[in-house]
Amino acid sequence: MSAEPSPPHHHLPSAALAELARGEGGATTLDLLLEAERSRRLLLLRMLDDAMGPGPAWDLLSEAQRRSPSVVDELLMYPQTGMWLATALRRLRGSIPQDEPLWVVLGHFSALAAVAALRAELDFSIEVPVRHGRVPLPTLGCAVLPTTEPWTTATVRSEGGRTVVETAGATIAVPPGPGSAGPGWHEVRRLAVGPTGRQLDVALDDLDPYRTYPQPTEPRPLSEEAVTQWQKELERAWRVLLRELPGTAEAMRRGVFSLTPTPARERFRPRSVTSGDAFGGIEASEPDDAVQLAVTLVHEFQHTKLGGLLHLTPLLTDGADVSTELWYAPWRDDPRPLDGLLQGIYAFVGIARFWRAHREKTDAQKAIAHFEFALWRTHVATALEQVHRHPRRTPLGAALLDTLRGHCAQWLEEPVPEEQLALARLCAADHVARWRVHHLRPPAPAVEEAVRAWLAGASGPPVALAAEPDLVPDPSARWLDSMAMLARRHLSTTPDERPPSEDPEKAAAHVTGALPGDALLAAGDATAAQHAYRAHLAVEPERAGAWAGLGHALKAAGTEPAAAHLLCHWPERARAVHQALLRATGAAPDAVRLAAWLASPTGSR
């Protein structure tokens, strides 16, 4: 394949940078990012060429490029091609472990060359890998062969317009055009939605091994019923985006190329992934509804744009503390490094902007829209306040974070109905408190001193307990968003649809990680919630969510204000001292009484 001798230097004009700094980016800006991404792919391809040396795949791809350059260019820019290139280079450097043999990874290039040659209408024959009986041909489909070997080879042969995948035991015909079926062949379906001139056209890729990020997975063809459902939901989601975020939709038309479907998850907890190596590719679980899919597209497209920008210029400098410095991310269970937090900020600015527009346009489910806008603007503001003056910011990184912070400050001034605002504040505060209980550890000597003070009948804990806690990532931290999940369930039904007195155990059972007290608190019964939390702590005193929830239940009920304040702001102190007392005496003190004692003047300074 003939590569450009010197890929062009790329830069973004000030108008494009200003768009991206606002978390936006129109069609023209996307075109610039795509040009830069094409050069990056060519550089990666050249690096792979240097590592692998000449071979039949290179010769075939070069011939296809001479016959039909646009075909090869389209194949090069396919998201899964970018993911494969990055994976192959990392495997050659030994930097990532994988189950599949290296020759299978590198052999994927032969499958790419075969597709390019087939689409360029060349006659050819080339050997390609077989993965657990399947031969994926990127952008086209996958042949299924009767073999029990996990890794072997087959031949792709094309002559006079007839293409087959063959081994000693089988021959599978590759249909001549898209939309054609055949024995032993699964095609890559395409979804085209929207009116003429505003249409989104993407591959629904359930076959390419490099469609999942960051690890490859084997093909998992969808049923026709599932494809039809994805088509319907994407059509509806696209109508939402065209109506409410038309500029973003126009940019998506240029910058989203493939959608990888994965199974549905728990309600309100979709999973979606993108990778900087797979520009234009989105992996997403089957959505609850069209609005959720629209949110997912916005979320992941934000990552796509930021990934493209980061391929051109850094937003953070390197530093000595890069590998150890961790931060609170309101959308995660785990502490995050600064670059990960930056990615999250950028993505969730897009989500806040979506809900801001959606609550003005939608006629139904306004309560959910108000809640989501209030929640995500608060989460983004919390994250931005941590890092907006961080010394690792480059000038462009500083401009981006400062611009986003300014937009968020304006959003925080916008009115939200009181019920949804109160729920959003509760969910945001609850997430912070749960995160603190899991990941922050008061100084051990101060905890032991507090135990001695409690047992001696002192009036309050030692001042040392108020020292800055240590951040110790807790791998068991899961489902810290349970309160928000319960709030969404509560808001998604009308008062007439809600059971008059649903058992809190049953309500909590709908949300993984939720406690009965959480269900009661989300429904507005703070008094019952505090009793439920206290009962839970009597049985399971180490449960982080119960400590966090108890503080918010006390605050909402207006009882035990000192204990409520301590548990809302420093729940890790109560849990640590409680556990230490239990170890020392074999008896657990009352959680509220202990929290009130810890909140005395000596302990809160």
C-alpha cells in the first residue's frame, strides 16, 4: 500500500478550539478532526508495516488502493480498523496480554486486505485467520465454518465477481451485495435513520472482533427481532436529537460510523464505551428507551470529540504524581486519575446540556428531565471545582476547564422544580458520602485515640480525627448510584401509579446495591428511612451505604442535627471508629449516639 510520504501537519483554528472548549463542535470541526484521524491511522499503518515487513496482504491492499482509493480510505477509517491497529502494535510490543495468538491478531490484516480487494472488484486469493470457526470480514460480515479448532486458517478467494471462504471441509459463498443472506454467512447490518439530508447511517456491528473496547470479543450475531428493535429505538433517538440538539446531530452524521450492540442491563443503568483508538465507534447496551439511547449517543460522542482533540494536543502535562493522584468522580464508583476525570467531565457536560434542552422540549416525563439536569449539572460542578486550577493543565486544558466551569455556573442558576431539585441534591450528596465511606480512611492513630476517649467517657473525640483522611481505593465499592436509581424509578411513575405502601424490601430489590432505607428515603419517608438504616447497621455495621444514608435521613427528618451533619460530611469517621470499638469491645455502640459524639466541637474542627 502506498502511504503518504509525509502526512500533513494538522491544526485546529481558534473557532474550532472554542467550540470544543465549550463541549460542542459542529460539522466543520468534526471534518478537521477526521482529517487528523486519517493521518494518525496512516502513521499507525506505517509503523505496522515496519514491524511486519512485506507480505501478500500488503500487496493486495496496495492493488486495491490503486483500483479504488476511496474503498481503502473508508476501510481505514472504520472504527474497528483503528482499534485493531492499536491492538496489533501493542501486542508486538508485548504491552497487553490476550488469549488470541499473535499470528491471529496480525492475520486480521489479511481479512482487511480481502475486503478492500473484494470491494475494489479484484480477483484474488489470500489466507485469513479463523476464530473459533468464524471468519470475520470487516464491514461486510462473517462466515461460519464447521471446525472445532479455536484458531486456524481459511482462504478467501474471489474470481469473476464470485467470492468464497473455504477450508478443506467447507465452502461458504460471500453474498454479492449488502442485504444479501446465504448459508453460513452473517452480514453486517446497516441502520439508516432520519429524513433525507439529515440521515444518520451507521453499521450495527455485532461481528467484528475489534468492535468491543478495549478487549476484542468473538462475533455474536443478533436475531432479526433484535435488529428491528435497535432500528426502532435509533429512529426515535435520532428524532429526539434532531429536534433538541440539531448541531450535535449534524456533527454525529459525520463522526459516528458504527454502533456495537450489547445485551440490556438493569433499568436506568446502561453501559456504553468508546475508545480513542476507535474514532467513530460506540459500544452500547440495549437501551431502556429512545431517550436513554439519545443520551448514550451524546455521552459517547463527547468522548469521541475529546479523543480526537487529544490526538492533536495535550490538555494535561506529565507530572510526578500522575500515577498516584486520584480524584472523586461523581459518575464512578472508583477514584479516578486526572485524565480520566477530565474525560468524564467532558462527557457529562454533554449529558447535562442534553437534559437542559430536553426538559424544555419534552411534553412527557418532564419530572425525570428536570431531575437529570439538576443532578448532572451538580455532578459536573463538583468535579470541576476539584481540578479547575490544577497545575498540570496546559493553556488549552485550562481554557477548556474554565469555559466548562463558566457554563456550569450559569446552569446552576437555572430554576428547577422543588421536588426534582431536592431529589437531585439528595442523590448527589449521597453519592459523595458513599464514596467517602468506601475510599477515605481517617488516620489510624486518631481512630485508636478516639476509641480510648469514648471508652473513658470523654466529652468528644480527639482533634486529630479531623485531619485529612488517606485515600485508599476500595475495590468492593459498587453501586454507589443506588439512590439516583431509586429516584428515577420514583419519578418515572405518576402518584396514581405508585403503590400506596410498597414494601421497602421489594422496592430496594429492584435496584442492585440499594437498601430498604434507600427506598424509603428516595420516596420521601425520612423517619422510616432512619429506622431502617439503624436496624441495618445493627446487623451489618460495615455497610457503607447505610452510614451515608443514615446521615441524609436524619437531616431530612430534622432530628439529631449534629449526628446528621457528621454523617453527611464525614461518614468515614463514624464507620472507622465504630468498627474499631466493635473490635475492641465486642459490642457495637449506637450509630447515631456515636455520630453525635464525634460531631462535638473537638471533633469537627
